[in-house]
Amino acid sequence: MTKQREIILLNIAGEDKPGVTATLTNILAEHNVNILDIGQAVIHEDLGLGILLEVPEKSESSPILKDLLFKAYEMGLNIKFTPIPEHKYEEWVNHQGKERFIVTLLSRKLTAKQLSKVTRLISEQGLNIDLISRLSGRIPLNNGKQNKSVVEFWVRGTPRDIESMKTAFIDISGETGVDIAFQEDNIYRRNRRLVCFDMDSTLIQAEVIDELARKAGVYEQVSAITEAAMRGEIDFNESFKQRVALLKGLDESVMKEVADSLPLTEGAERLFQTLKKYGYRTAILSGGFTYFGNYLKGKLGIDYIFANELEIKDGKLTGKHVGEIIDGQKKAELLKLIAFKEDIHLEQVIAVGDGSNDLPMLRLAGLGIAFHAKPKVKASAKHAISTIGLDAILYLLGFRDREINM
């Protein structure tokens, strides 16, 4: 009768200190043990180490476990041994190749309620959590407004009903105040190369045309048209012409005044510094105006700017525009054009926006993000960020704070 392979799972817990893993694996090395799997986590200086090992064919496990037990006691560690039947190990191996997904939770402060609801849904969908990792830095207790708490789950399996799961994620997000991103773990997720942004109410916390309208004394009329257009109630091109017409006679110098006072969205500078550092290309695709896009290009180092050109004669706005209007469909066409020029697959593109005229490019991009968006846009986009700043995009790419803050 063939001897069954001896497979043992070691679980080691205790105070984290230098040399723990080295000391224990040295004992295993002395017994010529094969390592089948290993994982380690440290939470608040408390170590959890798991090692799945195979005892050599002509050896016995007793001397190995005795040496480990003695050394663990000497180091003040708790150690547990669990025999794993060979058929169970083979079942585990055969789970390889199943679909993998990344679930990212983003919040100002992560709560047990948020985790409970998300993990229960993951379980109900027949998915298994392989790994949980914190991407954000250690959280101070007294800086609530700017806190970021971001956790990433690596899950395996095939969701029973992916659409109902996404709907449930949206419900949990609205109920508990956590953003939830669900992405397939594929080569594109790890290799995004181009990020395209809407400008107004995305890169900046303002609608530029509304700010110009304040200076022209027509804010109420323009604002009403803007809101209706963003909700998708008015054709964008027509609303654009109506709003620009109301700016007729405004002095050109007012544009610089407005540009100098534009408030950048939280996290914008941190995001662009990191994207530039790691070689990402960036673009503004906006239904706003080129003057302000170029202002942001100089401030943030953006590679491409596509926006609408206001006609100016004798130092005054004429109430007309120059060239083709950049609406939602044009944004999507420009995104494809830039991706082609950069030799980038559309799955490698991220698009970020807040309005209904951003939906065509959000749907086209591999990662479309509705940022602090209107409810209709948030429900239609693949992903949504509503709780923290633009630098949340970095976490969806898998960045950790220690990599961002270098």
C-alpha cells in the first residue's frame, strides 16, 4: 500500500519581531521540507504566519514538529499543527484557474458594518476571499476629514449573479457610506496607461461657465441650463450654445481672474504627481473651455487637452464658439483617438467624470469612474467614487500609500 504524503498546515501567532520567519524556516530547511504555500500578515505588531508544508517521503513529521514546538515556545509564539489529507490538498490545487476579482472598499473611516455587509454578499455570491490587504496608511484618530481607509479583497470564483451583486454593492454603498469597486483581476487591471478626465466638477470643484456667468451677471439663467444639461434633460449642444450666448460682451481679462481662483478637487495634485512619476498619460476631455484646460495643463502637467474654444473679438467674448462642440459622443471619439495614438488598448484606459455627457467615455474605457456624480450617472457607470478625493483612483490601480508618498 502506497504511503500517503504527509501534508501539514502550520499556524503561528504572536508578537512580531525580526527573525521569526527566518528561524522557523531554518528548522524546516534542516529537515528538507517542501513548502507548498506560505502567507503572513501583521496587524498592530501581532503576527499571523501560515505555512503549508510537505514532509519528505522517507521522513517522519514528529521530529520536525517537536523542533518547531520547542523553538516556538522559546520565542513566545503560539503554534498549531493541522494535518491536511492528500485528497483535500488536491481539491485545493484544482481551484487554480478560477476567475479572480478585486473588491476595493474606500471610505473616510472603515466600519465593521461596512465590512460585514460586503463580506456577506461576497459569500452569498459563492466567492471565496483569498487575501485582504490594507492599501491606505495607518489611520490617525484625530484627523477625520482627510482620513482615507482603503482595503482590498482578492476573491476567487464565479459570481452566481454578477448584475444583482453589483446592484447590492450600490445599495450597501448608499446605506453605509463606503465606495465599493469590483474589478476583474486581469492583465489590463494591472496595466492601465491612460487616464482621461472631465474638467468641471471633476478636476475642479466648479462649473467654469457658471463662474463666468457670475461675472457677466447672468448666473441664474446659465446655472439652470447647466443643471438641466448635466441631468440629461436638455441636449448638450443646444444647452451649450444657449449658455455661451449669454456670455456675450464679457471682457477677456475675466477668464484669467476665474482661472486663478479655480479650486482643485481634493487629491488632484497627489494623483497627477503619482501618475506622472509612474509614466501614465493623462488627458482632459471637456465640454468646458480650452483656456481653463490649458491653465490646468500647466498646473498639473496634463498631456492632452480637448475642450471648446470661445470666440473672442476685440478683447470681448462674442457669445459664440469656434469649431466643433465637444459633447459626450465627441469625448468618446477623442478617448479612442488618444488611445490609438499612444498604442494603448481601450481596456488600459481610465475615464473619470460626473455628468451624463461623460457616460459615453465612461462606458468605453476599461475602467469608467463616476466621480461624485449625479445619481443617474453613478447608477450607469461601472464604478463610482463618492466618499474621498480623486487620488482614490490610485487605490483602484492597486497603489499603496507607501508607494504614493515616496
